[in-house]
Amino acid sequence: MKIVIADPIFLTEEYIKRLKALGELEIYDNVPTSQDEFIERIKDAKVLIVGRYGVDAKALNSAPKLKMISLWQTGFDNVDLEAATERRIIVSNVPNYAFDAVAEFVFALSLDLLRRVRLADLNLREGIFNWKYYVGNQLMSKTIGVLGIGDIGKRVIQIAHGFNMNVLSVTAHPSSERAQALEVKFVDLDTLLSESDIVTLHVPLTPETEHMISAKELAKMKSTAILINTSRGKVVDEAALIEALRDKKIAGAGLDVFEKEPLPMDSPLLKMDNVVLTPHIAFLSEESLDECTYMSIENVEMFIKGKPQNVVNPIALKG
């Protein structure tokens, strides 16, 4: 059985040994330069481990032996699930990892924006040493609106309480017991947007959440508020966000994800001084990388044992 790691993931010798014990292993530690190169890499694979590179129907149909894809991430929007399911290819992901890393990163972006850390660093390197340029705002006692209260959202809420922040959230199933347990106030979306100093997104990308933050929603935010997105780029209407930032309808944004990745070099976001941009790295800590690889390989092991786990297209199991 051939196992192919088609693009870069975190690997140690221990993990390489585990995979070699399962079958013939082929590792690629660079990103394919084209889809044709990607197809060439995976054409003989029975098991594919893939990080961020997209796996579309053409790629799937070019790999006739492929039976299982182990995603080195939680999101699975980079795989054509319909095509995979049609081929009865099992796709497994890594759920519930890196929530500490991502939650911490929310506050890294927030503090950078509010305290103008990046601007101060850049100016200091140019010899500008004047405190008047960097008067910012504290997190303490501000209101944060958390959209999505899965594991990451809950961790964000816990950290926010450490800053003595007021926490608002939206849920389809509000209850006083749940609100008390999380120490949040459940409100509707309009209230969350209009009352929050920071709005942070922690929802998966689905047809329902795509562009859930568009011009209409941005118009309801405070002009002093900031938007943080560490979820998926398409949750935000990027064109509407650019307009809101340009027209100072909101104060700023911290973005780790984008509608198109890598972020195109002609994006207006790159020329704005009221945004902080990072290349999809919120999950990136040594601890979370190790956790992700461990689970990704375990998914392969369980598939080989005939007990697939963390399957995101369970219909494929019925084939």
C-alpha cells in the first residue's frame, strides 16, 4: 500500500517510522507548483495525507487507487467531498485541535491592533521615537462578541474573562444555564455587532456561513470596533470589508484567513495601515502541530484496521 504525503506537514522521525510501518511511504516537503505536479505525486497513492493543497475532482479521478484522504487540518473545504464520496474515498480530518493556539492568536491580533504594536515597531526601526503616534486602547473591560462557541470560541471566552471583558455571543440554543456556565450574554446578531468592541469569528465555512459578515453586518458595527477572523476567509465578504476599512466604518481588522489564499499581492488590504495580516498561521504552535500530525496518522492507522474515524463524508462508508 502506498501512502503519499503530498505537501508539507509537520513530521518527526517518530511519525515517519509509524507511517513506514503501514506501507510504502512517499514524502513531499514542498508545495506543488501546479495541479499537474500534484496529480503526478498522488497518482499511485492508496492513502493520501494532505495539508492545505486543494484536492478537486480532477485530482481524485487521476488517482484510481486512492481509498482514503487524511487531512492535516480541521477544515475540509479544500476537498471536493461530493467527488470523493462518489468514488467511495473516505476523507478524515483532525477535529478539536489547536483551539488553545487559535484562541491565543485572536488576542495577539487584537492587542496588535489596539496597541499599535506593529506600527510602533516599524517606526522605531526608522528612528521615530514619539509616543504620541501610538495612543491605543486597552482590552480591559471592553465588550467582545464571539460568533461560534465550539472549542475555540469557548477558549476565547475564557481568555476574555482574564481581561475582565464583557462577552456577548449568538447561539441557536440559548439558556440561562448555558449562559451562566460560560459567563456570557446570549444576544441576537444585530445586538452583538452593534455593542461589541471586538467581533471575532469562529464558525466553519458552510453555505449558511459564507459571507455571513457582509456590508450589511459591517454597517452595524461601531466605528471604533475591530473584526478578527481566524476561521475561514469566505465567512467574510472581503470586498465589503475592504470598503468598510477604507471608509473608516470600522476601526480595523485582524485577518489570518482570506477569500483567496495566498493573499494576492494586488489586494488593497496590503496597503492599509488599519489591518494586521498573517498567512493562515493562527493554529501554528509546536504543540498544535504535533497534535495535528498525531491524529492525522492515527486516522490512517484506524482506516487500515477497518475502523475509520473522524470521517467527514460518512456516506462513503456505505459503499
